[in-house]
Amino acid sequence: MLRRLEELSNLIGVSGDEGRVRRYIKAELANIDGLDMKTDAMGNLIVHKAGKGPKVMVAAHMDEVGMIVIGALDNGLIAYGQRGIDSRVVVSKRVLVGDEMIEGVIGAKAIHLQTAADRKTVLGHSELFVDIGAKDKDDALKYVKPGDRIGFATKFKRLGEKRVLGKALDDRVGCAILMQLLANDYECDFYGVFTVQEEVGLRGMYAAAYSVAPDVVIVLEGTTANDMPEVKNVGFVTKMSHGLAISFMDNATIVSPDMFKALTETANTAGIKWQPRQGTTGANDQGPAQRMRAGCKTGCISVPCRYIHSPASIADIDDIMGAYALADAFLKNKKFNEVL
Amino acid sequence: MDTTMIKNILGAYGPSGREDKAAETIKQYVAPYADEVYRDTMGNLIAHKRGTSGKKIMLSAHMDQIGFIVVAIDEKGFLRVARVGGVNPIIATAREVVFENGIKGVTYFENTAKHGVNEATFNELYIDIGCASREEAEKKVAIGDMAVYVTNYVELGERAACGAMDDRICCAIVAEAMKEMKSEHDVYAVFTVQEEVGCRGGSPAAYAIEPDLNISLDVTGVGDIPECSRMAVSLGCGPTVKVMDSSVIVPPVVRAFIEAAAEEDGIPYQREVLRAGGTDTGAIQRTRGGILSGCISVPTRYIHTPVETVDMKDVDNAVKLLCACLKRKELPRR
Amino acid sequence: MDVFEALSALTTTPGVTGNEVAVSEVVKGYYKAYTDDIFIDPMGNTYAHIGDHGPVLLVQAHMDEVGMMVTDIEEDGLLRIRSVAGVDPRVLPGSEVLVHGKRVLNAVMGAIPPHLQQSGDNTKPYSIDDMVCDTGLDAAEVNELVRVGDNVTFALLPPMKLKNNIVAGKTFDDRACITVMLEAMDILKKSKLDCQVIFCATVQEECGGGARASVWNAKPDMAIAMDVCHAPTPGVKPFDAIDITKVSITCGPNIHPKMFKMITEAADEQNIPWDYDVAPAHTGTDAWDTQIQMGGVATGLISLPLRYMHTSVEEISLTTLKNCAKVIARFAQNIGADWEEKLCLDD
């Protein structure tokens, strides 16, 4: 699983351009028997492992936050648009542009040239540009074109024995876990769905949930860990290394009490360390799934990740393994029957 | 209308996502007048009365109320909360609240050394359930549990004030209409869930029912209190026929249908243009290939506080107006 | 088809968001020249279906317009109004408007004149709440003719022809794109198509409404939404606007990459000038809701650049309008038996 997480994390798949991630997952799953794989009109990869019992969907999103080329300036710098990235984290980062993975950097005025007022002002995205070394506008447009996606060039690393560093851990951890689950057999009609465009408004799930029409949905996510020294205990969303997180409510979904109970009981019985996802902010693919057609039951298992939506996030291997173990135990013990 | 029924429906516990108790209470009042009563996957309570015309009318009133959800319990046993629906932190301060298991608490805010209550934010709000430690508190309440304002029904002559008027008063109106109505259509009275957190329950119910017409019932604002935002709605002048709110523009054919029913039976009504706030009406309208959808509202003062105030004449007239709509043979069509 | 004549008829018919009945009738009248297969759904979306076999292409343009509504009638008969969707209050003071009551009334949007305001107040824009809508009638007459909820529109003035095939008028957003649809139907009337095209004049775009239902009713295999986008005006930043002479073709997560490619090919084949519109997320058009309906729809977006959006003097180029129609028509003509392969995302 960690090998796959590393490879997934290093792939670039900005919302709406998830092809590289999808191709990787399809290739990796190709040698598992009994999987029917289909890509829908939005790019969701819907993997069906037919079986008897209720329709259970486990979902993880393939896309990551990133940028998109809008055009080039006369001096060859590339203007970009984005969604979901704090402009303070992109300054002085290495990026890769388009299908050819053209290397570039996002620079800023040198500190020596800044005025006192400059230093106190946040640079907005419209004042920041990607520099690929192009001479001028025409030269830049030889290498990149409007619409090309821009991803961070961060390479996955192990940090000691316990932790990993990489970009897009939200939600490549979910993808890696789901790929592992698809190798197992469960007594249900199982759908593993790798969704698109979660980061631009939970969009892929609308189409996927409609197509699959599941009875139960479990979403696997990478979520905010904000266990910084300044945050008081009561302000945590999750804490890294304190186990996977189980959601009860966020901005898109109120988890039904029976689902919350089924997940927490499963964790307790199996001795898997867990924490409630304490904040009610944020939103994930459960929302569209819960209210699709006449509605279904949804739950969410998250891996706490520090610094999500930035070029480099950190997660705990035990939390990741715990999330896998909980999803596996929930499916193996047919706990989904308890919410139907 | 039977005041005991109104009080029972208003007093039932049921914040968004935790509507079981409210559903049980409402169910006992509608079951005698329905052919079947069931709850769907979302938790919507649906009372179905069969008809003969082959047409289906859906009535929808939401049974959830605003509240608080516990997100953390600190060492001293104070409960930290997030809002469920449109709770104002200043109005939410120094209130009595109650959990589903009957545990009561009171609310206050931290940082009293820095500022007064008029600057309190939701992050500073907490519930005190009288415990001295986290361990003691955890025996009574768990993270993820929800609390609501304790309801206190106050009779003010022909008017009444109480928490949860939004939208239990309309649940009571629909229950009463189920009893009183004569209709040749299939009538589905849907008591929806999770309206206060973004109109989430109505659309899945409408998806399954596929009605020819939906009439939502909800509360609406007024313009007859001192120095408030302008609105051409007053208490006691009749229920309102919604023209638009932030979730919907009611199709003129549906508005005309409701107004014709009112005018035929001589029921007073007002037209309502609500500036801020949405209802299930819009979410239901946008279900499947589009559903004709309108809304009758009860003018209500002080919405989303524990003293939501309505006029019982408007409530009675809303029942009459709903029955007048249900008895019409011809439903609106494009 | 006389494009200017169609544009005039469409833009001089009222159709404020949520009440598009009158303009729907005009659209239906034009549809009838090309097909008998016309229908209206419960939202009010108005469809015309051409072709008899092959995959379904849904083409959408919205027919609702920004407008206002009466919210209150003062004791002296002055009306208070609100925006139904998208009205910029700064364009209202002194504007001639029409109140669509029992009969249509002429009126003026008024506000307290600057010399009666406190000093400095005239540097702030008026809020719509500070303004009145004055029909000049006395209170009794107003109460007889006008009710809360009645629509108020800008005066229904016909478009003007300016230099260089530029035209100016009201409600080009998005009736100009309805005109594009009609022009595309006109081009296609002699074509033998291997697809079916459902043209849909959608409702409630200005507040996010009709597009979803249009997918549920048309059940398309692919969709092209059409809307207007901004053409450069003073103060608009580069990349935020598209030249008024070019067809704008959108790419980004809202757009199926193969649809984008096929649309640009349809333009290039006819040497039609076009430009990229890059949308990092929300396109603010019918395409946004369309893409995620049912099991997902391969969606494209073509826009007609327009100056002074949401005013009563919007400007477009008739040449660009016709070019948009040519792109849509060629796109439909290019659809063949291999359409599924062409749209496949896994290659």
C-alpha cells in the first residue's frame, strides 16, 4: 500500500484532469479477477466487483488542488487560475505544467527589493506567475497552452519510521486504501469508485452516485489535522497520530447516528485507534451521495493530514493503516447491514 | 386547532439529522387519517392518503429545528459546540438547552474578560451541563450529540410565542389538514428532515414520490415590527402565498392556483417576497425533470430564536387554505 | 433567417427569471419553422428536437433576463422593488422601467436627489432599497393595477445597429444566444444528421435553475451550453475578457476535454476566429449544473463576448453571433458513428 501511495502522490491529477491517476489505478487493478471497470463521462472510474447483498460503494477522490494555465504575458511568464489554494503557500515552489510535465517555478520579488509595506502584504494569485524560462509570450506558448494543469513537483518521502510527506495525500491515501480493499472479497455487491472534481465542488460524486445507486456509501478521505501548538484542545478538527477520524457532521452531511455507531463499534471491537472528526467545517463526497435519488446511508473514514491543500502534507502510517483496517472490518463483518 | 397537539408537536426534540422523536410525535397525529405511514432512508416521515384522480400532491413541512452539536468536551466538563442551522451566537447565549436523552444545560460564552456578549462568536459559545470534569460530562453527553433550545409555549392573546415554530407549526397545520381535507388526489404529507442545514430532505422524498404538484409549508418573515427590513407581510393578515425566496421563484401558474383556492373560499392571504432564507420549495422544484412547486407560509416574528411568534388566526387560515387547494380537481399545468 | 429581426423580437419580450412564459412563446414561434417536435417541461424550459437517429446533443441557451420585482407598495403609491437576479443597482437611478401589473405601466426609478442628501453621500452608490419605482399614478390606481410579486423590467427598447456590425440593446444576455440556436437550426435545416439535436431555451439560469431539468428531460449523450462572456472594457484585466470578434471556447474542469477539442475543430475547419476561456472551477453558466446530472454529461461551453453585461445597453458583434451558430452546426454535422470513441477519456 505504501508503494502505491508513493506512486499516487507523485502523480499530478488536478481537478478535471485526473487521467494520469485513473490510468495508474486501472493498470494496478488489472490483474485482480472479477473487476469490471468503467470510466464515465466525467472521468469517474467505477469498479464493480459483483456479489450478493446490498450495493455498497466505497469512494475516494482522485483529484488534487492545483492550478490551470490561463495564458502567457508578453515577457513569457505564465498566468494561472486556481481553486482552493491559499496564495501564501505557492510562493517559491517548483511546479510541473501540462502533459509534458514542463518544469517551472513560482517566484516573487526578492526580499531586498521589497518595501516595508510589501512585506506586510500577501501576494495574491493574480500577482504570481509560473516561470518556465520562456523568452516571450510566443516562446511560452510553444511549451504550454491555456487549460494545461499545473501541479506541485513535491516528491513523496518517508519521514522516519512513522510518517510520510507528499503532495495530494488528500485524497491519494483514500485511493491507495480503496485499491487494497478491491483485492478482498466481501459479501455484498461491491463498488469501488474513484471520483473526480471533489476539490471544485464534490462534482464527480453526483454522477457516480446516480449511476451506481448504492444502498450504503463509505467515503475515504484525507482531512485536516490542525494539532498545532496554538490551537486549543477544543479547536482541533483531528490530531495526527491519534488514529483515523470518523465523521459525525460537516458542512455537506450529517452522518446518521446508526452509521456513526456502526463505524465506531467496528473500530472498538477490532481494537483500531480512532478519533471523532471534531470540526464541522469542510465538506466531502458524502454530501451528493447521501441525497442522490431517494437517498442512501453514508459514512466517512478519514486520515488526518497536516497542511492539506499545500504543496507538502504529512500523515501518519499507523493512521493510514488504521483507516484501511476499519474499512476492511466494516465490510468483512457486514456492518453495512446495521444501517439498512 | 387542538392546542395540545400544537404544544406536543412544538415540544418534541428534533434538530437536523436527529428527527426521530419529532417524527414519532407527529406520526400519532397523522396515522389515523392516512392509508400508510412510513419513513424513508433520509428519515422523512411520509403519510400517504390514497385518492382516485391518478394525480399526486405532495405537502412538505420540515420537522427539524435549529440546534447545537457537541464537537469537544474540555477538562472542566464544558461542552464546545458548533451550530446546526442558522443559530445566532448572541441570541444563543444564556439559554436553557436540552439533549435528546433529557439532559439539560445552559449556554454562555468565553472571553468575558475581553468583550461583552454583543461581540460573542460561535467559537466562544459553550454549554454547561453542571459537570465538574470531562469524565463526569462524558457519562451524560458524547461528542456528536445535539441540543436544542428548551421550548416554552407562551400564549399572547390570539398570538403565541415558542421555539421551533419554524417549522413545527406547519407540521401541525399539515397534520390538521390531513384530518380535515377532502381530496380526490393522492396526498403525500411529507415531514422533511434537514431543512435547516440546506434543504436536504425534501428532494429525495420528491424523487421517490414524483408528485404532480408540491406545496411546501414554512414560516416567513414579517415587516410589521419596529424598524425592521421592509417586507409587505404582517401578522394576523392571513397566511402568505410565496412569490420568491432565495431558494425558489414560484411558477406563476402555481401561485395562481393557490390564490384562486383562497379567493374562492374567501380566505385572507398575503403575497410574500422573502429577501433572505430558503425553503424546501426550491430543492423539490429542481428534482428530476422539474416539479411544479409552491409554498404557503405562516408570518412569523423573531425567526430562529426561542420566541418565534405567530398569530393563530393565520395558522387556522393556513389549514383552510391548504384544504381549499387539496379539494380542487384541476391541478396547475404548464 | 434575419438575425437582427429575431434578436429584436426576442429582446423586446419580457422574461424575468422565474416568469419566462412570454419569451417562451416567442421562442416557440421561431422553433416552429424547423420542427413540430416542441415541448415545455414543468420548469418552463422550452425544447425543439431535430434529427431522428443517433446520439443526442443538447444545446442550451437561457431565455431569462435579469430583472426586478415589486416587494411593497407605499401609502402614496410609490413602489419598492428588489432585484430578482443580477441587477446592478448602480444602473437603475433615472432608468425608465416597465411594471408588469394588470397592464404594463411606464415608470421611472427614482432616488433622493443629491442636493438633498448629506454632503459626501453622493460618492456612495444608491442601494436598491433606497430607490422607488414611480408610475406617476395615484395610490388608488396603483393598488388596483399592481401587486406585490409583479415583475419590473427595463424598458423594452429594440436593439440599435452601431458601426462594424456591432449591435447594442437589452437582454443580449442571453437572448443573443437563443438567436445563435435559431441560426444554427437554420443552417442545419438542409443537413442530413447522424445525431439528434435538442435545442433548449432554459429558464432561471440567472439564479441556477433550469439546466438540471433540461438534462433529465433530454437525456443527452453530450451537451453544449451557450452563454455570453465579457468582452474587454476599460478597467478589465487581461485574461478576464475575450475579444468581441472571437468565439469564446471554454476549457477547465467543467468542460469535457474531448468536447473542447471537437468544438475547436468545428471552428478551425471554418477558419472562425476563437479564443481560449479558461475556467479553473465554476463557469457561472448552465454547463456547471449540466455536467453532473444523472450519470454525468460530456459538456462543452461556447460563449459570445459581450460588453456592459447586465445593463440595458449590452453590445455584441453580429458576425461573432453568426460564427457561434456555424460552430454549433458544424459540431452537429461532424458527429458520426464513432462519437463514443471520440469522447472516450481513456486513451
